[in-house]
Amino acid sequence: DTEVTQTPKHLVMGMTNKKSLKCEQHMGHRAMYWYKQKAKKPPELMFVYSYEKLSINESVPSRFSPECPNSSLLNLHLHALQPEDSALYLCASSQVGGQGINYGYTFGSGTRLTVV
Amino acid sequence: AQSVTQLGSHVSVSEGALVLLRCNYSSSVPPYLFWYVQYPNQGLQLLLKYTSAATLVKGINGFEAEFKKSETSFHLTKPSAHMSDAAEYFCAVIPNSGGYQKVTFGTGTKLQVIP
């Protein structure tokens, strides 16, 4: 299995809703990432988990709450979002360190989030 | 801090023509370099990567890229464009320093293929 699976593919939520994005991989990767991508822009890093521990939080607002329950799963809990949070949210996974050949992300297809 | 620059936010080529997408990096130590492709409303798909094994790297869909240390470049080429190549292309760099992989993306180049 060489895929990163993200659900749902599309999500529309109100500003008072609570929802969660899910990401799953079975490649044995021990680093997992959340990215946010606005239209016509490159992805922007939000969070990095390494060995199921949060390693990087790129000053993301607290209305985004990541969770890594095990080495295969990554969640992003959403609460009280703003319309400007509408974007494509991408999950990725990778090896941690090792040889150069191991480098490179595998991305999921993303969740298209619309906040109304 | 390392960075990557993609020259040209939009590139148009005719079907069957050569595709050349430019990427230059800035790093005191040669990093790992990547090209990703993104089709509309999709995630990013790895096209190819340079990890110091060979300077000419062949990827999927007929694309290849050559690492040139003297020019700090990693340009993406394809001899003959297909309509299906129309997409956004991102050059990316990861430092050669181990640990988790913090990627720096270029700003992207949108490739248009004209019939």
C-alpha cells in the first residue's frame, strides 16, 4: 500500500461547527504532516508529527487541533473556523531520516474545506 | 535558510513541443530536490527526486530533471508535451540533514498545453 488516504474529500461547515479531517497511511512512515493550500499557492506547513509526537506547530490558530492516535492515523480537529480558513487541506507522510532514497513525501488527495 | 525559485508562474507549450520548467535552489550544501505535479482539486504527486545518486533523474510520465550543482538548478523537462500534462508543477527542497523532512516549496508553475 503506497497511498495516503484522506477523508472526507469535501467538507462544508458553519463557523460554529466542530468537524474532523482524517488521514491514514500504511507505508510504515513515522512522520506525518498537515498542510494548508490556498488557490494558486504552494502548500503551507501547519503541523509535523514525528513518531506520533508533535514536532512542529507553525503558529497555527488554536481552532485547528491536530491529533496522532497511532503511527498510521492523523486527525485534524476543526472548531469555530472562519471563512478565510477555506482551503485544500493536505496530509502527507514520509520516512524519518535514513538514506536519501527514503526522502520525499507521499501526499493524500486532500480535503476541500469550505467554511460558510 | 534554503529556498527554491521557480522562474515563470505560467508556461504555455504546444502539444508535442519540449517542456522546460525552471527551478533554482539556494543552499550551501546540496539538498534533496523534488518535482511534484498537482492536477486540479488533487493532492501533489511525486514526479521525480534527486537524492545524490545520479545527476540525471528520470521520473514518471516521461519527465526528467538534471541536477547541476554549478548552476544550482534542477530544471524539469519532457521531450514532447501531451494534453494530459497540463497541471501545476512545484519544485521542492529538503535539507540534507536527517530527521523529519521539512519541505520548502517553490511558488509553482502552471503548465498549459495548447492543441
